[in-house]
Amino acid sequence: MWMLGPVGFTAPFLLLGLIALPILWILLRAVPPAPVQRRFPGVALLLGLKDAESQSDRTPWWLLLLRLLAVAAVIIGFAGPTLNPQQARDGRGDLVIALDGTWAGAPQWQATMDRVSAMLSEAAANERRVAVVTLTSLPLAEPLPFAAPSAWQERLANVQPKPWQPVDPAAYFATQAGSFETFWISDGLDYAGRDDLLATFEQAGPVTVFQTPRQVTGLRPARFEDGEVRISATRTPIGAPSETTITAIGLDPAGVERALASVPLAFDAGEEVAETTFALPPELRNRITRFELTGTRSAAAVSLTDDALRRRQVALISGREDREGLELLSQLYYLREALEPTADLIDGDLEDILLANPDVIVLADVAILTDIEAQGIAAWVDAGGLLLRFAGPRLAASDVGRGSEDPLLPVRLREGGRSVGGAMSWGEPKTLAPFAADTPFFGLAVPDDVTITSQVMAQPDPTLADRVIAQLADGTPLVTRKFSGDGQVVLVHVTANAEWSSLPLSGLFVQMLERLAVSTRPVTPDATELEGTIWQPVRLLDGFGQLEDTRDLAGVPGETLVSQTPGPDLLPGVYVGRDRQIAVNVIGAQTTLTAAQWPARIAVEGMDMVRATALKGWLLTAALALLLIDLIASLAVGGRLRGPRADVAAALVLALFIAPQAKAQDDFAIRATSEVVLAHVLTGDPAVDDVTAAGLLGLSQTLTRRTSIEPAAPMGVNIETDELAFFPFLYWPITANSELPSREAYGKLNRYLRSGGMILFDTRDADTARFGSGSPEGARLQAIARSLDIPPLEPIPQDHVLTRTFYLLQDFPGRHASRDVWVEASPVGAEVADGMPFRNLNDGVTPVVVGGNDWARAWAVTANGAPMFPVGRGTAGEQQREISLRFGVNLIMHVLTGNYKSDQVHVPDLLDRLGQ
């Protein structure tokens, strides 16, 4: 290919034809020759006469230039000009395209995929087999997945970055036989094992690295120090000063997730770490669920929070006043010392404390409560509070919990108490027994010097064994617990000070309070503490920093969780176990980022790629347009642009304007039919149309991730001008000002419904009205539907195929959660088959679905894939969004597959025939 600046030519020798243009100019200017002027007196008789046709004695220069430009455009067009042509690599043999595939490459992932696509095109031109692998998710115990480049082009949409670094990829490639060339697309960060992997690649064949220097920033976990939340970030490469913003995200009092606070974060010149602080009140601080770097789409730009940041509010109440001068004998002294570093302590009257709604209330040797106080505490416990009680002389001497179980005690108590190891006792002080595996204290080491001299005794009861979570070596209960509503009541059978035991003097006391979730853990638990436990993920991060659904994932053993190293076996996210939660973040507290450095022998190319643009079509089109203009101009110059000739010229000019419109219609048809496309009716309201497009985009992405359907980007259609038959599904948001379709549009809509299409009518008013209740949107829908060929409708039955096309559903919420959704009524006489929850429906698809749940807003996502609008409150809202997406999946599967699920009514007969 011959290059001329940014333009390359595939057939440059054709450009020699341009040399003929000056010769052509001279010939056209010289022929015909200029007429010779002669004076003849008789010509005077012809003055005033005009010829019917005239002919110029010489071609006008501008018309000649127009023709030469047309010829030049033809010559250059056939020379194969290409803007920014890419030099194809000459390669033979198998090719491995290895992507780091880490969170560091997520912000530029689309550019990476474009580069891989170009590599595949080159490999196809050279007839090479290709294997595309991400080092973070290698096909372990399997050979390299070599396939044709065209097959990999179809799979690129499923290649996604992972929120961890590669784990020993060299071991996998060392097992691969044969030679191959490697294109290594690096994310720009160094990691363990990269040098070994490079050596393994070099043994297999040539290696080319593709990497573009760019700023990579990661957030470290937040920590609480000196009354402030401190959070730091690390970056690479280290260089000029830069500034970004960190946003704290959490739930507001209404349960809606939103940004709670933002602070700037500035990196000084030459510094790799920057730190900032959030000064937030406890109420706001405890609501934070994560921190995010603004404008960065990466898992490392998100720092999830757990109990290490959240400080519980603990109310301390003692049954007697502290004795002056004897602070160490105070019932609350050791509790304050243990809890002040990790909890926010509340003092005051019990009535005021209940109004503050603390997380924990501690009653130290409090025996008698008034009826109002007892009822208030009981209601608070049922709502999720933790009541922690300590025994003492007052409780031992009272009648509380003797005859019957007190609601605010976990067990019945014996009268008096038990004293061992004292001057009036024959026995020795008792030690603690090891903690059982089914208790929250399992794994804690029991010091030998912890002894018990006095305690209150539990009355034997059938439920006692299930409520004991710590006991003495002789089997008597030390700590008992019962659950009440969403909360729990815990009794420690010794005092909170050192009068009855040495427990408050030991570190075990602090650890037990932590395990009971009275305080938050100050440090990451060790392997011994988590051994034998299972932790359930509740929120997980993908490579782009988006939170994923975890309902179908298994729990993680505590031994794996304690490693805190993200990988395929430990996904970054928040894990819950018992009464605590632990966050596993991509970036650790001491993590620093290091840029990847390559040996001089390795060729390193940038990731920037300018797409080649073929100019042949544009030039030939321009030549055709110039020749058409030349034709019209020639007729005008010769005086022939009259009568029929003028009509022909006008028709040609009109064709110039019609052709682009026809091309636009062709492009519309090609885009609508080349792939599955979800469409929505344009309402004329830009805000509504934008939200609907975002909603269908979110549904399309969900279908791509969870099903075999991979829709293209959604399209808006004008029912007046666009063809509807291209689309299997139309989403029609109804507004109060929606215009009625024309007669032609009604005919088009009716043909669409009769030919198997489906329309989802969404009035978006389920929060204020029911179907047919007369809201403005409902009234407009009734007006629109009068001329539509819509069959009889009925509320969607519990056994309708839409409830089980892909997911098993019984509710169909959107942003609103009304179950007032209508579909085509079942045929007369249709009944539920015996023993099977399926209707005997025909195989047709319901042509319309009518509701007002505003599904588009529940599905809608931003350009970064984040939810665009809040749904419901807190966790329940996210559950509602998930069910809404599942309804969308069921709906599209129903449209594309029909009522195939209804065939399950024949399962009993089939099993009977098979002898099952």
C-alpha cells in the first residue's frame, strides 16, 4: 500500500491517470476552434432574429473544471484510497491474544475490545487460528480454545474484566503443547508471576505487548480514627499533582441509596498515596455502604464498608450508683473501657435512650423495671435490638424470672445464687469450658487465669441447652441467649465488674463483646477465629465496580475469607456471617500499585487505534453527483433546459434529495433486522423517550448476561412513518398528551398485532391509580385502544405462562409494585390441568400486556450500567428491581418462544410412558 500522508492507496498506479487531466483541459479548450469573424452587410437583415437552439462557441471554464473534477474523482476512487490505513501484520501459525482482564483495564474496556476485534480481522486475513483468553479466568485443565477468528468475533461481547489480578497464569500456559505467537494486552500494572508468564510465552513463540500508559487509581479500605473516617487512595504512575473526588454512598432515612457526602482527594507531585477524611455524625456514618472515586469505572474505585467502619450505639445502664472513690468497682467501668474505642456510648434515662433507638442496651445488675420500661424494651428488642444483661447482687436477690420466664431474660433463674471459691465455700473457683462450635464464641481461646467465683444459676428447663452459648467447666451456664422477634436477649450470669469473676480483666471479655456484635471488630479476624464458619455474600463487585446479585451463590468458608485476597474463590464484596459482616475489597490497606515494565527485547505497542476508512465509495458518489450537475449545467448553457428537458432535470435533482432518505430507510431496516432489537414507541416527550430507551437498554443487557438472547441497542420507532414488522416487541409508554394515531398508523398497528407482535402498554400510574380507574394516562390509553384490534383481556392469572417462561414469578413489579397487569384472556372453557399449575392455552403469544408499573424506570441504566432511578427502599427496593428485570426476561422469552412452557402439562403422560 502506497501512503500519501494519512491516506493509503491499494492501487496507486491508477493515479497516473491524473496526468491526462491537463491534456484533456487543453484539448477541450481548443476544440471546437474559435470562429473567424467577417463583416457582411447582409447580416443586418438578420438582426433581432433568435435561433430555437444555441450553441456556445467554447466550453465555459467552470463547466470544464467540473468535468475534470469528476474524472479525477473516478480515477482516485478506483485507486482504492483509505484514510488512516492499518498496516496488517504478516503472521503465520496459531495466535494467542492474552488479556490481563483485570479491574485496571475496565475503564478502557471498550477500546480494548476494539483492538482485539482489529487483531481478529488481521488474523482472518492471514487464515490463522486464534485463542482469546483473559488471564484472570483461564480455562484450567483445558487446552487453549483455538477457533476461527470469526467465531471469536461473535464471543467478544462475553469477554469481561474480573475484579482481581491473575493467579499464577504461567502454570497454565506451561502445560500447553505446540508453538504460538502471543499478543499480550496489558492493563498496565505489575503483579506476581508476570515475569514467569513472559518467559513461558517466549518459549512458545514471538511476543508483542500492547499497553498504553495511563493513570490507574485505587481506593484503600476506610478506617475510623480520632472521630473521623479516613480513606486513602494509591495511584500509578507517580508524577504530576492530580485531584479527584471521593463520594460516600449509603441509604438515606427513606431507605433510598444516594450520595451522602463528597470530599476532594489531592495527590501531591511525586506522591503515590493521598488521604482525605470525612467528618460525619454517627447517624450518617453508620449509613455508608461504600465509597467511590467519581468518574472512574473500576472495581478498585469502589471501597465497600463493613463493621470495621460502622460504630454501634450502645446504651449503658447500671442498677446502682458508682461508689465514690471505688471506680474500679463500678458496674460500668470495664464495659466503658472495652467499648469506648469501638462504639458510641449513650448515657441517660431509659425512656430517653429508647427514643434514641440504639443498637444495644446494656443493663448491668438491673433487676426491676417498670411496666412501661419493660414494654418499651420488649418492643425495641422485637424490632431488632440487642439487650445485654449482666448479673449482680440485685438480680440474684430479686424474684425476677423465678416462677416463670421473664420476657427480658433468656432463661428462668434460681433463687439466690452460687458462690464458689470464697471463704464460705468448700469448692475452688471455676474455669470456663471451651466454646462449642454452634456458639458465636467458637474459636476464641480461653485463658487459664479466667475464673468464676459467683454466678446466678439458670433453672433447668427443656429449652436451656439450646440457649446456653458459654458455660463453665462443670457445665453450668455462663452466658445464655434467646431470640425475640428480630432481636435477642443475652444474659451474662456474672457481674460486669470483677466482683464475681476475673473475666472483665481479660482480653476475652472484649472479644466476647465483639462476637455478640456489641462492638465492632477493630481488626480483620484471623484464621482461627473464622475456622469452620460459612459466610454468605450479600453484595459482590464485578470488574467495572457494579454491584451484582448474589442470591444464587454458595457461602464461602471462613478460612478462605480470612485471606482477604480477591480471586476466583473469593470474589470482592460484602460477606455476612452470624451477626457480623466483612468486606473484601480489591485494594487492601497496604496495597501499592506498580506500573508494568518490559524488557528491551519485547516489542511494546500502544492501544490507540485509528480505524481505517475506505474513501472509494465517497469519491465515486461525488463523481456521479458532479456528472449529474454537469449534465444539468450543459443543458442550461445550451438553452435546452425547457419543456420536457426541464422536467427530466427537475426529476434528477429531486432524486438527489430522495436518495439519502431512501438510504436512511434502508439503514433503519438493516439495523432492525440484523439482530434482535427491542423497540419503543416515540411519544414526542424527550424525557419519557430517553427513560424508555434507557430502560430497554438495561433489559437488553440483562438478557445478554442471563440468557442466550443478545439484543442489539434498542430503537425508537415512529408508528406513523416506520415499519413495525421488524420488531417482535414494542414498549409503549402512555402519556396524558399522547397523540392518537392516524388511520394509516392504526392499520399498521393492527397488522402488527395480528401477525404475532406484542405491545406492552405502560400507563406508569400504578402508584396513584388502578387499571381503568380514570387517570389521565388511563383515559388516553382507552382512547388509543378503541381502534385497535385488541382481544378480550383479563388480569394475569397465577398459572399464566408468563409466570414461568424463564423465572418462576408471581409478581410483576416495575418502579411500582401493583399486580394489576392484564393480558389476553384465556379461551372459553380453558381450565387448569389436574395436578399441574398450567393452563390449557393455545400456542399464540398474548398480543398485548397492559399495566402501569413503570417498568422502564426500574430497568433503566446509565451509560456506565448503573441503575438510573431508585426503586423502593433499601434492600427491599433492590429486590423489587430484580423481580422487575426477571419479569422483563420472562416477557421477551415469551415473545420469542411462544407458550412452549405450556407443554409441561404433558410431563405426567410422558413420564408414565417412560415408566418413571
